[in-house]
Amino acid sequence: MPNITTDFKDKTLEYSELLENFKALLKKNKLKFTIQREVILETLYNSDEHLTPEALHQLIQKKYPKLKTGIATVYRTLSLLEDSNVVTSLSFGAQGKKYELGAKEHHDHLICTECGKITEFVDEEIEKRQHVITDELGFKMVDHSMQIYGICSQCQKNKS
């Protein structure tokens, strides 16, 4: 039986290091460092969920009700972070993208096509097999993403 892990509480980058990298990224792109942008980064860092821009915006408004953070700022900041490989996204077609911080340990995803729930997992056997395949085919893998689509156990129970 493969050893599957679904706990990703340990981040691979400390927040202070991530924040310094973010400030350098903003400077490189001739953008100002603002509290709104920092709050977006911090909220992503502290979230264990995959968030749509709208859900991220709502979390920020709930946690910082006096801070004026527009949805356009969330979209622009997510775009910058994604272009710089700080965040990654999963596309849900017409439903849009869900984002997560790329500073986590590598993992793959199970995605429920009924409710949209995303479950993260790590399977060392899958990781080893991918390297064997790329080696056999003379392919140099630099990154990969695996997404398995199906119906989660809760949605299966609800259909019964």
C-alpha cells in the first residue's frame, strides 16, 4: 500500500523570507509595497485552502474590515504572484481559478467535480514512477502537476 500524506501544515518558506522576496518582486516590477498587498500574501500564506480571488477578498474583508482592499488589487496581485511562480492555480473552467501558495512542499490534487473540494496528497511511489518514466524517455523534468478529477466520498454518500 502506498504511503499517502495529506498534512501540509509545515511551509517550506518562512513568512519573513517570503515577504522579502515579495518586496523585491514588487520593486523589480516598479510597484509599490502596500499593506493591502502584504495582507493578500499573508492570507495566502496562512490558508490551508485553495482560494478563488473572490474567496480571498472575502477573507481579507472579514479579517481586516477597516482595510480597503479592492477586488481588482486581489486579481492584480494574484496575477503578479502567479507570473512569478509564487502562487499556483488550478483552473475550473467557467468557475475560474483557485490559488495556493507555491511555497508549500510538493503535492498533488484530488478534485471533486461535484462540490469542487480539493484534497492534497503526496505519494512517494507516484513521485518515483514519474522520474523513472522521464528518465526512460530521455526527458528532463523541471516541474510537474498532477490533478485527479472524480467524486469525493461525501458527494458519493449524498447520491446514495
